[in-house]
Amino acid sequence: MHLDSCVPTHQCADEWLADERPDRPEEACGVFGVYAPGEDVARLTYFGLHALQHRGQESAGIAVADGHTLTVVKSLGLVSQAFKESDLVTLQGHLAIGHTRYSTTGSGNAWENAQPMVSSIGATTIALAHNGNLVNTIELRDALKHRGIRFRSTTDSEVITTLVDHFTQEHSSIRGGIRETMKYIRGAYSVVLMSEEALYAFRDPYGVRPLALGKLGEAWVVASETCGFDIIGAQYVRDVAPGEMIKIGPAGLESEQAVPAEKPSLCVFEFIYFARPDSVLNDCGLYEARMRMGAAMARSAAVDADMVIGVPDSGVPAAVGYAKESGIPYGEGLVKNRYVGRTFISPSQSLRQQGIRLKLNPLRHVIAGKRLIVVDDSIVRGNTSRQLVALLRDAGAAEVHMRITSPPVKWPCFYGIDTDTREQLIAASKSVEEVRDFIGADSLAYLSVPDMFAATRGDAAEYCAACFTGEYPVEIPESVKRGKLGLEPVG
Ligand code: SF4
């Protein structure tokens, strides 16, 4: 399928003016789950969420169960802000799930949108955490509203929770409820769910968002990325397969193909930017993949220069790869102000005008007088790249050659990544030369689509690359294409 025109999916963007939104695609949530009798599951989840913090910084939550009672603690802010030591001491049990949330709008600051979502099904309680974005949320919400169901939040995750609740009652089992729910929901979803007794994980039939399965001794762990395993000493076992549902309980691990797998469509942007460089996706280490992207750029877009620098953090491995391949020395030219979050930037106009300076500081004595190759992961609207080029020139750079380790972003994402509307994507309407002129660089080059796939060492047919190609693997309903979603996508 190919879309000729696209419009925003994010109708709540009125609260978050276009020029205030981050000028890059933003990840939409991290999920974690653990079934580990005898272990401090709340603390394991807490550390797992720390490793997944890059996937969402606006709220965090942990649900723990002990076979009888399910308890949830969730709060706005970073993982380190959301939980106190006393929370972790209180959360006792043998299974847990956790969530870090990114939202596209101001309502990311709404507590009721924080996850895990909780629902009671008769005497049973379930908690659910979701990464991704459904494309048929409106239809499902309308259908459920006609049945008299009221919603507390504006998230598609609550729609999934409500459907599982509904179908669990109909099928008299949570497995049956999840299986039936998966027949109705469309789009991207990697979900962890728990009852008082068991942990469940399920993934959409296209496998758009990642979800990995690991072991910690005899215990089982699931996480959006394998870096969530490393931090607690767990070992990666395999990915949860597209369309698969896993149950982990007293009987051990049980797996079933809940819905037939479709064409595999893992988000290729995970390789470029979203996932952490120490994670492994499709048996591919992301640090190495990013180095290969940089090396490919050195071959396809060589330029005479004195130093290669990377834009922290995701541009750094690619810059190292570029430098190695080209023989031009690698240097650190930018230092990141690590703990500046956009939540705290947005209220003050004067601070906003500082723009990129709030996040990056150039090392003047390193770059002054040098011809720089600057490696970055993507250009969305172009404003950040423009500020970056100006920042480097102000710091004395003699030349600035931008090398972007993704193809031009020309299409919006409907599967849980916060990209802009098509009109706001600079590469959708401008040529490479026009973009170069806009950002003020001496030269500009993008990674080609074939080089991008080659760097993943995977089969091009197994990825979603719709934001570069416009080829959407999961059909987008017309109402969504027309921007009639009516709620924000969250993960
Ligand atoms: S459209 Fe782009 S960002 Fe969205 S899932 Fe596909 S590759 Fe990832």
C-alpha cells in the first residue's frame, strides 16, 4: 500500500504547538515484565525501567502481584522521580510489569494516562503496559462506548485493556480474552499484561515494535529492548514473535500463535535512533549497525575534512564508523547536557529561545578552525540541524558537512512514533540541496535506503521503513489518514 497524502494522526497537537515539539522522531514507551518467585521483582522492574528510560520520560509505573493481590504505583516524571525506596519495599510479590511513557502532547502530564492501566474482571485484577499505537482506536472506542463503556483516559492502551476485560469475561480466561482482543486491534502493539498469578506478553502480527524474552536463572523476563535484561543480569533468549502470546505462570512458559503472523515489519528507525546502542534487535547489535551506517556514508558521501564528530548520543557510533572508514580523525566536538528534559523546557519562552544550546555545548578549542564532518541520525523539520550548524560555526568551525545516517524522513509514522505531519517534514517538500541551504551546511548527504537495510544485516522485506518510503505495512484507515483520530497515540 502506498499513501499519496497523509495528515496528522495527533489531534491533540493543538496543546503542543508545532514549533515547540521536539524536532526529531520521539519514541513512544518502554515495557518490562518479570516472573521471578523469590526475587525482589519490584526492584528488578525498577532497574529494567531505568534501562528503558530513553523510550519515555513523562511517566513511569510498576505493578506487582503476589498471587492474591495486585498493587500499582505510577507517577509522572522519570523513573528516579516516580518511585521512592518505600514504594519498592511496599511492592512485594513474585511477578511485575513496568512502563515508561512518552506522549505527544501536554496530556502526557495527565496521571490517568500513565501506565500500567488497571482493570477488574470480576474477582480478578489485570494490569497492562503497551508500546505502540493502534490505527483503529476510534472504531473500537465507538463500539465500546455504544456498549455503555466509559473511558478514564485518552489512550489506545485503555482500549486494549477494556477489550481484554470484555473478552476475558466472554471466554472465561485471560488467554482467551487476549487472543480475541488480538483479532480486533490493528496497528503496532507490544504489550505486557499481568493478573495476580501470571505474566502475559503479546505482540502485533507485524512485529512493528520490539519485544524480547529473556531468562534470569529460572525466572523469565520480557522487555522492549535487551538493555533491560543486561542491567539485571538476565540473558536474552529470543524475541516474542509477531502475533505470539506468551503466558508465564506456575506451569512455566506457555506460548501460542494467537493470531497469524503477517509480513514482518520491525521499525527500522529502532536501528538508527530509538533503541539504545547496547541493545540487540533481530540478532543485530545496534552499536555495530550504527557504525556500519557511518562507514557506508563515508563511502557514498566522502568529503575532504579535518575531523569527524557525532551528535550525541545516537550519532556517535556512526561518526566512529565514518572516521574509521574514511581515515579522518574522530573527535568529540559536542557535549550533551544530559539531564535537560523537554517537560521542563517548554514553559519558559526565553529558555526555549536557547534552543539547541540547552542540550548541546560545543567544545570550542577542539573544533575552532576545523573542517567538520558532523554525523547525526535524522532531520525532521530541519530547525535543530539549522541551529546545530550555526552553533558549530559560532564556535569557530571552518566548514560543516552534515552526514545523516537515515534516508530523508518524508512520511509520518502511524505506529507509535511521534513524527510530524507531512507538511512539517522538510524532506517531504524540499530537495537535498534545498535542505542543505535551509540548515546552512557546506554539504549534506543522507544514507541511502539500501545502505540502511544493509547496515541491519537483515532482509529489507522484514522491516517497516514507511517514514522513508511511504510504504505502510499495516493499512491505515481513512479516518486516521484524514486526521480524525481524536485522541493521542501513546505507547
Ligand atoms: S513509519 Fe518509520 S518510525 Fe514508524 S514504525 Fe515505520 S519505520 Fe518506524
